[in-house]
Amino acid sequence: MSGQSHHSNHSRAPESRSNAVEHASDFERPLAEVRKNVNDFLRILYQHRWMFFIPCCIASTIVFAMSLRYPRTYQASTSFERRDDPVMLSLRTDEASGSFAYWRATMSTDLRSTPIMAKVVEAMGLDKNLSRNANGELTAESLKHRDAIGRSLASKVDVRTHMPSSHIDRVTLTYTGPDPAVGQRVIEHMKQAYIKQAMEWIGEFLSDQQQYFMRETERAFEELRAAQAKLTDLRL
């Protein structure tokens, strides 16, 4: 029995090794084909390298020459922070009467508006060659040309706003154009012109509010005096 068992073990070992070899060959066969294809491709590429190298150089030269025909583009950016006025926080305002939310909604349009860009063009001296009348003011045709310059500059400026709170805005102006020096001057003048204009708007709004409350106070005093007069008559 032990001899038969020993003979049986020796007869099965080659069969198991054969199965393992077959499984290994089945697993390695796709990898061998891939390696063969890669080697064939590299061999062909090496043998005909000039057929690939010369067209590649020609295509790269053409692409480089075409890129020189396009103007380079530069970016310049600046940022500022805008906060709600402490006095206006205590006023009763709605979305259409000068509240912080109202100015926040119109800020992007205001920054690139015609009056702001007109100040930018004037600050940069881009209107110095435009024709003027006897009083030194721009003619009607020159005003149109100045506004066209302003619109062209404004079209190259992107306005992005980050709102960390309901009463704080962080505004970033980014100019994208062919001249970095002009771009930096444009966004700086836009920022300064908008800040100055916003302060004027706030001042006018608060002045109007002051006049309104003064009128309301006077009207309330008149009602109070009339009520006191009636009370005195009743006591008499």
C-alpha cells in the first residue's frame, strides 16, 4: 500500500506542474504580445527615424511661426475692500434706495460705467489729442470717441467679488490685454475713481436722508405743538 501510494504521488506531480506552466503561459501570452508589438514599433521608429523626425521639426516650426503672429496677452490685477457705512447700518433702507445690498448688486456695472471709464481715460491722458472747443471742453464727437476708448478698456477688465459677510465685499479687478503697463494703470484708476464716486454717492444719500429726517422732525414738532394747544384748550 505504501509503495502504491508513493508511485501515485510521483505520477501526479508532473501533471500539476504542467497545469501551472500552462496557466502561467496563458497569463504571460498577452504581455508577451504587447512587448513584441512595442519592440516592433521601436525598431521601425529607429530604422525610419528621419521620416518621423523631419515632419515633426517642420510641424513644430510652423506652430512656432504661427504663434509669433498672435499678440501676447498679459494680466494685471488689483483689489480693494468695501464695507457698509456705520451710519447707514442704522437707517431704514430697502433694496432700491441706496442700501449696501443695492450697491453690491450694481457694483460690477458701476465700475465699468461710462462716467467711471471717462475719468479713467482722462486720468491716463488718453483724451489729450482729442479736439476741443474754445472753452477747452471736448467736442461732441470727441466725447463719443472718449467713451469708445473707455468701453474698449472696460471690456478687458473682469470684476470678481468675494463676500465674507453681508456688510463686507472684497473686490478684485483683473485686466487681460496686450500691454501690462496700460492694464495696471487702468485697474488702478478704475479702483480710485470708483472709491471716490462711491463716497460721493454715500454723501449725497446721507445728505438726502438728513434733509428727509429734518422735514419729518419738523412735521412731528408741528403735530406736537397742535396737540399741546388742544390739550391747553381742554384744560381751560
